[in-house]
Amino acid sequence: MMPRALWTHLVKDLRIELRTLDALVSMLFFSLLVVVLFSIAFDPRGVFSQQIAGGVLCVATMFASVSALNQAWAREIRHQVLDAQRMAPAPGAELFLAKVIANFLFVTVVQIILAPCFLIFYNLHIVGQAWLLALVLPLGTWALVGNGIFFAALSIRSRNRELLLSLILFPIFIPALLAMVQATTAILTGESDPTLWIKLLLGYDIIFTTVSLLLFDVVFHAE
Amino acid sequence: MKKLAIGLYAAVTVALMVWGYYQAIYVAPNDAMQGEIFRIIYYHVPSASVAFLFFAISLIGSIGYLGFRRNHAGWAQVSDAWALAGAEVGVVFCTVVLTTGPLWGRRAWGIWWTWDARLTTTLVLWLIYVSYLLLRRFAAGPQMQTLAAVLGIFGALDVPIVYMSNRWWRTQHPAPVFGGSEGSGMAASMVGPFLWNMLAWFAWGVMILGIRYAVERQQQKIAAREAQAALDEGSLI
């Protein structure tokens, strides 16, 4: 089914997270805060709330994910686990993919919990095809988490590690953010067709996941 | 001999710049619609071309570094120097583009900025390469060059995607009315000054790039010497 090393890494990350729930709790609370702050900054009322809800949701996901991504490699940095991982014969790409899947699951859980709060705070009623959201949000989250884990690995050994992650991730993430926001807004307001944006997200995911898998070993073993 | 050639090239470049300035400000006629203010095109468009070219050079340098670092360490260092020089000087020229553009836009179209495909892509390009330079500053140790090279490739990969996504964004929504894109239907009398300025700014850009490359190579050699000295010192103990 899944390559063994990938499965092992994935189960390990999930198990550690389930014991402490560090990432999940902090992400959940942070994204809730972001939603509230945006509501105060932009006063969503009536039609206006339908139009900005997509953007707020995506930006809230982005900021929340970064708080999780910042500590994604933290465990590997302590106790020289990273060196042990490097010496293991399993391909680095599987470690990378396992981390992406694990963090993707965490962010998706947060989004699922957050969605009802969102509907309530913004009094949303979904005009377009609601089931498409189940396609758009995971694609967008995968783009964010996939690139995020890769750049987090890039910035492991730098000072200002957490800040650098955001500085590198956000510019490159811009087209995916645009697609995610446009698609979500199109679905919520029903005013335009989200298909184009979904295709863009899919293309973006495929391209960047492939390149990340190919280049991860270069970064991992950079010495 | 080499110094003579470089000195001569610098002199020619300065002469070209002066000639280009004369052409742009005194020889080129006024634009039918925009009057005097359009003259900024002679700085804006060449700077953009130079910036894009230098970012491409940076990409090639990044790929070269990753390709050569195992087998040809010397070539890898050369590639990395090109990657850094290209990115840095490219960012400078891109900054010029992003500054001259709004100055022009404000006077020509009444708006400082708009989020159309070209402007947004240029801004994101600038952001990506600034983040590249930040990585080079903050990342420590010998792996910094590898990490920077990987980021350089990622960044370059993203640029066409940014452009396309913004094109789609803008075709779906009404775009602001422009007075005609720059360079469209340029009168014959303006082509001459334009080409002179292209040449002058390219020559200037290449000179700065060359200087930056040379400085980086010197710094690489100094770092290598220091590393070797530290190694020798250690081995004596």
C-alpha cells in the first residue's frame, strides 16, 4: 500500500501529536483569533461578508498553518534526530511526504472544526456548489503544507528560523492563495465558476510536490 | 591588459549612458498623448529587461551549482557567484522598475498601482528574490549555497505560475482602463532613443553584474583561504 518508511514516519508523527496535541490546539486557537481580528478589521455584514469570507478563511488557514509548520521539524532538531534520519537508508523523500501528510491532516482537522464557527460568525449561506469546497480547501491546504514543510527544512539551520520560513513561503505561495481565495469566494457567492481556479490549484500542487520530492534529498543532506 | 579592457568597457558604458540620456531627453519627440512624462519609458523598460535577464542568469547559476557541487567544486563556486550576483543586481533593477512604474502611472493614468498580471508578477518576482537574498543572509554554514540554489529554482518555477494566475484573475474581473500599454505602436522617431537607452542600460547592468560577481569570487576565495588556515592550524595541534 504505502512504502514502509513513509508509513512508519507518518504513524510516528501522528502518534506524537496525538499525545500532546500541541500543534492542533495552538493552530485552532490562532485561526479563531485571526477570524475574530479580521471581523473587527473589516466589519462583515450582509453581502460584504459573503465576499470576504473566502479570503478570511484562506488567510486564517495560512497563518494557522505557519504556527504548526514552525515546529514541524522541531522534534528532529533536538537530540540529533535529524542526523539519525540522514544516516537511515530510507529515502529522504518519504520522510518529507510523511511530514506533509501528517501536517495536512492537522490543518484539515482545524479547518473542519473551524468551518461551523465560520458559518456562524459570517452568517454564510453557500450559494454555489458546497461540495466543491471539499475539493478546494484540501488542494489549497496541500499547497501550503507541502511548500511549508519543504521551506521549513530549508531554514532549519538558520538563525531567525521561524521568521525566515514565512518570508520564503508567502511569496511563492501567492498564486495558490489567489486560486484558493477566488475559488472559495466563487463557491460561496455563486457569482462565478471556480473550475479554472481548481485546475490551477491542482496544477500548482502537482508541480510543486514533484519538485519538492525531487529536491528534498538535496536539502536534507546539504552539508 | 585585462584592466585596460575593463577600463575601456567602463568608459564606453558611461559614454553610452550620456548619449542615451541626450537621446531620451532632448532628441526624442513628445508623446502625442502623454507629453513629457512618457520619457520615463527609457528607464523603466530597459531596467525591466535587465532585471529579468539577470534573474534568468541567477537561475542558471543555481542549477549549475547544484549540478557541479559534487564533481567540479571550482565550477560550482563560479555558478554560485553568478547566482548571487544575478539575484542581487536583479533585485536592484527590479526595484527601479517598481519605483519608476508607479511614478509614471500616477501622472499618466492617475493611479499609483493596479493588481494586473504584469505588475503583480513583477512585485511577486521582487518578493521572491528578496526572500532568496534573506535566506542567503540568515542561513549559516557551508550548506547555505545549496539551500539558496534550491530556493532559486523554486522561485523561478513560481514566476510563470504567478503570471498566468494573475492573467486569469484579471480577465474575470473588469480591468482598469489604461491609456495604452507602454511600447505599443511606438513612433519611429522614438525607436532610436529607445534602442540607445536599452543598449546603455544593458551595458551598465552588465558592468555592475560583473563587478558584483568579481567581488563575490574574491569573498569566496578569502573564505576558502581562511577555512584552509583554520584547518592547517588545527592539524598542527
